[in-house]
Amino acid sequence: MISTSVEVKITRLESIVEQIGEAVLSTTETIESLAQRLETLSVQVEEQGKQLQQQGYQIFALCDAVQTLAESQDDSLQKLSQLTQTLDKLMILLQGSDEE
């Protein structure tokens, strides 16, 4: 009877150890799968970071170009204003000489 009781306990222990082993294997597979997904996400985030940095450089270059264009436009407007004033003076002179 003691022998049967010991065998039952051993069978139960074997079953428990087997269940623990299966749980450990399942957990290990899950962790490996999560690690692979995490690695994939990490690579994607790194690539997106590089793209974002590149876009930042492009925006900076575009802002610089717009500023240069605005300064050029301002210079052009000043020169056009001077030319208009000169033409106005010339027209006044020409009209004055026509009247004389």
C-alpha cells in the first residue's frame, strides 16, 4: 500500500514536472517571438528616426531658400521702386521740356 501511494505521488510529481516543462517551453517560445517583434519594431523606429532627421534637414534647407528668395524679392522691390522714381523724374523733365 505504501508502494502504491509512493507510485501515485511519483506519477503526480512527474505530471507536475511535465506541465512545468511545457509551460517553460511555451513561455520561452512566446518570449522569443516577442523579442523578434521588438527587434523588428526597433529597426522600423530607427529607420523612421533617420527619415525624420532627413526631413528636418530638408525643411531647414527649404526655410533657408525661402529666406534667400524673400531677401532677393525685397532687393528687387527696392530697385524697382528706385527705377519707378527715376522714370517719374524723367517723365517730369520730359513734360517740362515739352511745355517750353
